[in-house]
Amino acid sequence: MARTGMFVVATTLFLSAVTSADAAEYYVDPSAGSAGDGSESNPWASLQDAIDAGDVAAGDTVWLMSGDYGELSIESANNTDTITIAAANEQEPLFTSVLVRDSSAWTLRGLHVRGENAGYLIDVDGNSEGVRVEACVLMSTADASSWSAQDWINRASSGISVDGTRMTIRNNLLMNVGYGISVSADHSLVEGNLIENFSRDGLRGLGDHSVFQYNTVKNCYAVDDHHDDGFQSWSVGDGGVGTGEVVGIVLRGNTFINYEDPNQPHRGTLQGIGCFDGTFVDWVVENNVVVTDHWHGITLLGARNSTITNNTVVDLNQERPGPPWISIDDHKNGTAPTGCVVRNNLTTALNNSEQVIEENNITFSMDETAAFFVDFNNSDLHLREDAPAVDTGTTTGAPELDRDLIPRPQGDGVDVGAYEWHDGSVEPLPSDGGVPSLGPPGGTGDSGGCAVQGQSQPGGWLVLLVLAALLRRRR
């Protein structure tokens, strides 16, 4: 490969009016012996060459073969049609970091980004718009099982950070990271991602009008005094943290798991959905599954016109802290929530302000799990046919689909919790590319209320295929 260092895109290269009908495809192979012409039979030798050639324009696709590409930097590059940089079929282009700054209409697909102590492995910042990060594999290292707490502090990179507007972060696999996916962008979509093994927060949503759906966040490593959250948000106003608003967030069909292995090293307690410095306005929290060893299952402190509906929140044991609750309570400045509803949830505890409307929720103790769930001990949190939660919810405000995309109701009434019981003949509704399309609040949700694992997810099929390929390669 001629160069594996930083690849910088000049602003003027992509201010093109080329239409998608004129789009071209180019190829890059770091093992190519010469610069090439970018064709499949004679590829460029580096991604830098693809830009230096001056032929990459709006609407084009650059296919990457396996090899080391070093750092990728795309700056001040705004396109009239999307330029796609993607892994060719069964290829693994490897980067040490990716930066997209003040740029628009880019898609990054199938990239592998790996490196220790690198900040965010993919960082989209500045005045960026319409950037997609899809089917990428990010990790500090492939195996952190031997890391000490200090190793996690010193060596872990974080996953994806996005600022700007109208971003899509979809079907990515993040492993052994500090922070997972942090979103300050507005009007964005984060879906179908798997974040496995993290030491900070799994997801952060700090911008307005964004949707986080069908992500799985699991296995928190407590290595310092940071309060780790599966999902975290806070407002910032003129008076600092907690003096502004975060508006129009949808949390739908996500799964948060404190730990899978009780013997996991550096196992701590995870706050599930922890939002402590509102005000949180017009939020919809529905069809999420939270499995944690903490008091905060789902918590909004300082909220207005927000709903928490048809979620399942369970404890991992009968020890302190816990049991986890669902709570909409006063802002830290004492302001009570207004116009908020907690409805149709199945949870180990409720801890809501008197100003919050509670309807058709069921609380249970950990001694009662066998009465509700197909196989709690093996992480199947679908409802038993005879569970007390079946048919006991209200249709008012209930999502039309459950966590697995099963239509509600399947019986005489809506079930309480994230899953709707159904017989084996009922199939989930079809979805686009394995992930439900972005729609208004009201539902979406993998298979059924039978013996399907509770952590399965729409959108996760691509992540699982990538993970399987990685595991095969390690054997």
C-alpha cells in the first residue's frame, strides 16, 4: 500500500452536481502493486489515491478490499448526492480511526475500526448532515478478558460520536469500548446496534428529535467511580447542566443488560435508562427491556408531556442495590413533572411523582418470575400464556407492535410489558432490511411469546453475521 496514513478530502472535490444516473463505482486494494485506475481489475492502491485521482463525485461508491488503511479524515466535504465508502463483499478494510467533520451526504458501510486509547473510533462532528454509519465493526481490542481495571481506563477507546443533524447509525457492532454511541446530533436515527462490553455509558442521547430503537447494550465493566448507564441524557441551558430541555426523544424496543455472566470481572451495577438532569419534553419510552442490578431501571427526573409505556424492567438478583424501578419524578430544582403517564409496564418497582398518571402497571417480586416469564433463568422474558400480565393492559396509548414486531393485541386485551403473548403461528410484521422503518411513536418491536430469547432484536441480523465471521476467524 502506497500510504496508510491520514486521508484528507478537499472541499471542492465533491461540490459536484453529478446525478445518481452518472454514479460510478471504484475499487481500492492496499495490496495492489501500482496506483491503478480504480477499476475492479486494476484498483487504486490506497483510499488516498481514490481521492487524488479526482474522479470520485457525488453519488459514487468506493469499494474497499481487505487491508490496513490507517486514519481516515473527511473534512468540509459536502455532496449533492451520497458518496459511499464500503467494504467489498467479504472484505475487512481496517482503519485506526475515522473522522468526518463539517461534511454532508456520506455513507460508511462495513468498515472495521480498531485501536486502543484512540478517543472515539468514528467521530462525526461539526456542521455535518446526512452521514450514515452502517454495519461497521468497532473495538479497542478483540479480547479484553485479561484487562485490569486500569487497562480499561488507559486502553479503551470509545465507539461512535455524532454531532450535526439527520444522522443514521445502524447495525453496527461495538465491542470492548469505553462509551458506546454518543449522539449530540438532532433528528437522527440510532437502531439495531450491538454494544457489548463497555465501561462508561452504552448510549447517550443529547440532541432533540432522535429515535433510539432496537439496540442491545450489555455487559457493563465498572472500573472507576463513573456512574455507568445503559442510556443517558441530560439537558444544558444558559445556567449549565439541568437548565435546558431535551425534546422529542423516542426510546423504543431497546434491551439493556447489566451483565450476562455473574462471574464477569469488574462487574458493577448499571443504571438502565438514567436521565437525571431534565427537563425531558415529549419523550416516548416504549417496549424496552431493562435487566439490571440497580434502583434506576427507567428514570426521568424533570419531565413534561412524556410517556413510559409497555416496558419490562427486572432485577438480576435479590441483593442491593435494587429492585429497579420505573420513575418520573421531580427535577433536581424541585419542579414537578407535568402531563406524564406511566402505563402498561411490567416492573419490579414504581417510584413516580404524585403528579404522574399511573395506569395498568404490574409490579412483581423476584420470587414471582416463574409465574410471568417463559424462562427467566435463561434470559427469556417473553410472557407465559397464563401470566398475570396477559390481556390485563389498556389499549390507550399502547404501541401497536410489541418488542418483537408482533401486533397488539393478540388476545382479549393488550399485555402488560414489552412482549405480547401469542401462539406459534403468529409471525412478526416484515421490516425493511431487518430493521423497522422510522415512524411516529406508537410501536415497533423479533419473534414471539413462546420460547424465543428475550434479547433477540430486529436489526441485529447483520451484527450477528459479522460477529459469527469474526468468531470463525479466531478459531
